[in-house]
Amino acid sequence: MKKILIVDDDVTFCLMLKSFLSKQSFDIYTSGNVNSALELISEFSFDLILTDYQMPQKNGMDLLREIVKRGVTTPVVIMTSHGDIRLAVKTIKTGAHDYLTKPINPSELLELVKSILHQNETTTQPVAVSFKKKKQERTFIEGISPAWLKVKEEINTIAPTNYSVIIEGESGTGKEFAARKIHELSNRADKPFVAIDCGTLSQEMAGSELFGHVKGSFTSSVADKTGQFELAHTGTLFLDEIGNLSYDVQIKLLRAIQERSIRKIGGNNDISIDVRIIVATNENLNRAVAEGTFREDLYHRLNEFKINLAPVRERKEDIPLFADFYLQQCNEELNKSLKGFDPDVVRLFRNYPWPGNLRELKNCVRRSALMTKGEVVDKESLPSEIKASVAPDPSVELNTVDLKVLSEHLEKEKIIQALNDARFNKSKAAKMLNIDRKTLYNKMRDYDL
């Protein structure tokens, strides 16, 4: 049984990760700090080490340096809460095998763990040779549709400047990719790119996450915290779903942008910051301003340039391109050799409205690839809502089962639209759909939303 050491001062996270990996038949050890981790490493021979980057006193980089110094050849994966490319490159150069950003995706973690352990079993070279930067896996490709080519031209135009940018588009259209592309083409490309999903921040913690706090400033602040603005200093800060920030936090955000400085919660000193701001939203911020939920002055401060990402249904030329891209990923993930899609499947893909956009397309391809028995993805392997999406031949009578599937598909689309319109406020979405919240939760579970 393979031994894995998890090093993280977050006890709850450690236990969660231990429970998940133990169920996958791994022998899991945990440690809450660098010193105790080094003791375990001296006592046991581990096949893999997963360590958090941010820990009190000594961090994950300190642990990595000590491991390399001792000549220990166990692969190390760094886990960090911040999508900081500079940090990732630094850990790879120091000797890390790879890195993961929190929150950890369980399937992504398991795939990486199995890949590393399999590589160690099959290589004839010393394990230390694996301490090289793995080729960055692409999670997005550029399209060929007129809609995407227009966006590409806008990105190339705005990237070299320091303008703030608003990226609008439905959920799953690739807003973070566009933001990263702007950063990569800017003169800040070798500086940090820090991304944060404002939709996951509570009103109480948003200020702390963005600006940081000092120890003792509130009940649970047991240590100083560096905010995302500081982490992004000299680089780019990407704020996804900006419309979810509370009015109070919007005021602080406006002050930070205008004065180019921040103050930690509970702190007395202003900290100068040099950050380019890119924000994204799946709602109409103009309407939010009119409704009084988003500050007009902040909107105009951010809106130095705007990019609109078209939904997948308006980018039909890109659909086969993305489907093939996701299929190749599935071949690697599932150890298959699928050669492509049946022409009927391509036709269905091009005509389906894709309310979940690229995220839904990727899930559809993954499920279909799993269900395919032959060398080509055929219609029978597709999810029922895809097969029912195209208007049937009028000469063929629609049976009861087809009607049920079509009805479910339409209902799913209505729920997704209501959630988007309500900014994922489930109580509000339930009212819009004229159902109670419990029914909405049940339907979201049934449709895997």
C-alpha cells in the first residue's frame, strides 16, 4: 500500500483529505507543521508528500527545501490557496513535482496522485529525476468563430495597457481564461496572477480575504493574514463574480483602486499596492447599478474597457473544436483511444443550446467517452437531454418517453436561467420559478446542477 504524507495546519482539511485518499486504498499520514513532518519523513519512507504552502512559522517552501537538502527523493506536491504562477514556478524550480490550487478538486487530486505514483513505478531513472516542471496542461483552447476572433483582437489590444477590464459572459464561457490571457500578454506577465471567486466570499470574510487582517482584529483572527491585493502586488488581481460583493466591501474596493493602497482589517497603516484589476460577471452590471445593488462609481472605475464573451450557442464553429479537445483529455484520463465523434453526434452538438456552456460541453464529452464501447462516440452514449434537444422528424410520432425527456430538458434550462438571473440566490430563484426552496434543491440534485 502506497504511503502518502499530508502536511497542513488546517486540521479539518487534513482529516477530509485523509478520509478521501484512504478510501482509495492509500496509507495516509498527517502532520500539522514542518517540524513534525520532517520527523515522520525521517522515520518512514513515503511515496508522495502533499504539503500546504501557507503554514505558521515554517511554510511548505521551507519543508521542500529541507527535503531536497536531505536528499530525499519523494515527489512533493505543493497545495496553495492562491493561483500565483510566480509561486508555482518557484516551487517547481526548488524541487516540487507539481502544485494544486485550493479549493482542491478531489478528482483532479486523485488523477494527479495516481499519475505520479504510476510514473514512479514505471520509470527506470532515479525518482529525483521527476523533480522537473511538468508541461502545463491546457484547460482551454482558443476558438475559430467570429465571436471568439473578435474577443481575441480585443484582448491583444487591451493587454499591453494598465486599463481595468470588465469581462461579461454567462457562466462557463471562459472568463478566467480571457483574464489570464490578458495577464500573459501584458508587461506584468512574469508577476503574480491572483484569482478569487467573490461568489464564495461571505460578507464577513470578504474584507479579510481581499485586504488581509491583523492578529486579534476579530474572534477567529489568531494570526496575521495577507490579503489578495498584497499577494497580487505588481501583478494582476482577477475578481470573478464581482457583483456578489456586498455594498460595504464595494466601498473599500473603490478606495483601494483609487488610492492605490489598502489597510488590513484591524490595522493602522496604509499599504501601497500596484495591481491591475480585471473583474468578471455573469450578470448585467448596468442593471445592478440601476437596481442599487452595485455602486455606480465603482462600476465606472472598473469599466475602462469591457469584453463580452458570447455563449457557446452563438459560437457553433468552436463546438467541434472544443469537443475534440475534451475528448483527448478523456482519452488520457480513461486510458482510451477514442478517434472522434459520429457525424450525428457533431450535428446534435452544434444544435444543442448548451445552457451550461463549455462546462456543460466538457461534462457531456466526459460522460459520453466513459459510456462509449467502440472507437467513436455515437449518439447512444450521449446524455438523454442532448439526444432530445433537436426537433424530431415530424413524420415520426414522439412517444411518451421522448416527451418526458424533452420536458425534463426544458425544465433544467429554466432552472439554470433562473439561477443565473438570481445570481445563484436559491431563495430568489425558487420564487422566480414559483416553487419552494426544498423543491429547487431536489431538482438541482436530480439534474446535477
